Amino acid sequence: MPTLTISLIQTNIFWEEKATNLRLLEEKIGRIEQKTEIVVLPEMFSTGFSMNAAALAENMEGETVQWMKRVSRENGVVLTGSLIIEEEGRYYNRLIWMLPNGQSGHYDKRHLFAYGGEDSHYSPGNKRLIASVKGWKINLLVCYDLRFPVWARQQSAGGEPEYDVLIYVANWPERRSHAWKTLLCARAIENQSYVVGVNRVGNDGNNIYHSGNSLVIDPLGQVLYHMADEEDVFTITLQKEMLQETREKFPFLKDADGFKIL
């Protein structure tokens, strides 16, 4: 059965310093020794979680998207993370899914963090993005989406799961790290899916500290890897056989409620 190898980059993000962040991230990606298929960066990896959208936003032909195209091509990996995008006068916290051939998909963060003013500066998305790599289906979400389980819930058709891996990219503060770790495990258990959560470390421009705690969790809710409170790059291979055995042994998704997101 096909495996899927994913590299997580837990990094400090220099506040609103695009050139510095892109340079350092490129160096980290270039130092990954294992053969990997997907590299996951944190939320707003080029700027930090800034509300200065008008000054920092790019369009889909901008420098950071072009950087993603080049780095993805040169390293032969799918590259994903979110950044600030302007489109038709609106600003989005947009996750980009960049393929080595230059094709891409994107997901605009659905749940904007009103507690931090994100809803006053950005527009919400309304469509999920489920990508495919080697037969694996991957659901891609951003940070605060983690608190809203319906948005991540498997919408099974005839009992067939909608996705196999759930990825969250984040700038999740240390003061709420218990919620981060608990909810990631819950999403894995209730959706019978691998979950990958990639967070940043360090202080942001508002002096809010982030302790990382990036996690890889299996479909039973067991933690396969937990990143400490420091910069780290970790590569892990997920096993499709384990996923299928779990779903066959515990066919809980077949008993799930039917629903439709409006």
C-alpha cells in the first residue's frame, strides 16, 4: 500500500520580514535529507500573523507565490502554508498547495479569529480544499478552523471517508497550547484520520509567544511525533495500511450523522 512522507517545519517567523523568512525557510527545506513528498509551513509563514494586510498583501503572481513555485520545483515536493493574498479588493489568509509542476490549489481560511481582530481585516473563505497525493486524500485547514469540528468533519458518501490526512497550519499562542494539542487529537479520533498540525515558535510583533507543539497523530489519536518548544524540521512516513485497518476494525464512520454545510 502507498505510504505518504511529510516534512513539518516548525520555525520562528520574523515579524513582517518577508525576505528574511523566505530565505531562512528555503535553507531549512534544502537541508531536509530524507526523501519527502510534502513540506508543510506554518500559517502566514512569510510575515507572521499580522493584521497589516494592506501593506503586506500580494496577489497570486506575487513574490511569495513565485518563491513557492521555484522552491517546490527545485526540491521536487508539494509545498504548503498560508500567506496574505489580495484579490478583487479583499484580503485573505490563504493556504497555497503548490505542486512541483507549478500548478496550485488554495484554501481561504473559513473561521477568522475575531478575538484577535482578523475578521476586521480579512474575508472568510467558503470552500474546503481536499488535495490528492499518491491516492491519499488530504484536507487542508488553517489555525482557528481547529475549534470548529463540523468544518473538518468527514462528509462520507456511502460510508467512504472523504479524506485520509487532515493538515492544520497555525500561529497558535502558547497560552492556549492545551486546547491546540487536545483538539488535534480529537479531530484525529472523530474523523479516523491522520492529523498533522504545524505551528510556529517565538514571539510575534505583538509580543505573543508561540511554543510550537507541532504534532503528528494517528487515526486512533495516538501521538506519533511531538515537536518541542524550539525550531525543528521533522520528516515522517504515514502508513496507509494502518489507516485502513483502523477503519475496518472500528467502522464508526458508517454510523455518522448525515449533514450538509451551507
